[in-house]
Amino acid sequence: MGRTGVLPSPGRRYGVGLSLPTETALAAGTHRVRDRNRGVAMFLVVRLRSGPEWDASRPLEQQSGWTAHAAFMDGLVDAGFVVLGGPLADERRVALAIEADSEAAVHETLDRDPWTGSHLVTDAVEPWTVRLDARD
């Protein structure tokens, strides 16, 4: 622990031959030295806009149950569970970058979303090794 810039993965070195936070910061030409090893895994989640209550003719904010879903998702952002999220170009899929202890925790949390099953279906939950990260 204590290394920056990337999350560890078995059999790989940190960064590009750089193992110390200061070396990484200097090589990048920045003064920022951060500890990214929070001990929490990152997952890339893809959810599909589908289900018996999804109305493709209506905008997102006019879907039934929007207020409850938006409040739930805002809570996940405030808690640090959802790091990034939003619709993909096809407007049918949504991608989320999630920090969680396990894939099971991702499913358990998203299953509490008021839109799960009625408007959204989780299509994929993939562990994601983040190698580049500018977040503080």
C-alpha cells in the first residue's frame, strides 16, 4: 500500500516502472501525490433501460417513478458508491463506475433502486482495474 496512480493487480508492477508516489508524480510532471489504494474494488456496471414500465416515447425525467429513482441514485453518489454514471450514446444503456467491496454488494445495492425490474435491468457487472485516475 502507499503507492499511487494505479490499483494493484497480481503479477504487475505499479505504473510504468515507477513504484513510489513521488516518482510517479515527478514522471507525470505534477506535484500531486495521492494514495489511490482505498482497499475497495471498482466495478463497471451496465444497466439496460427496459422493463414493463419503461416508456421509450417519454424522456428520462418524465418516466414513472423518476423522483424516487433520482433520489436513490443521488444517495449512492453522496455515499461514494457511484463514482461516475450516465447514459451511453444509444440512450438505451447506462454505465456506472462503482466502488464496492464485492460484486454481490453491487447487486444488493442496485436491487434496492426503485427502478430495478420496472425500468432498469442490470446487464453486466465487471471488475475494472483502473490504471489512470485524476480524482483527488
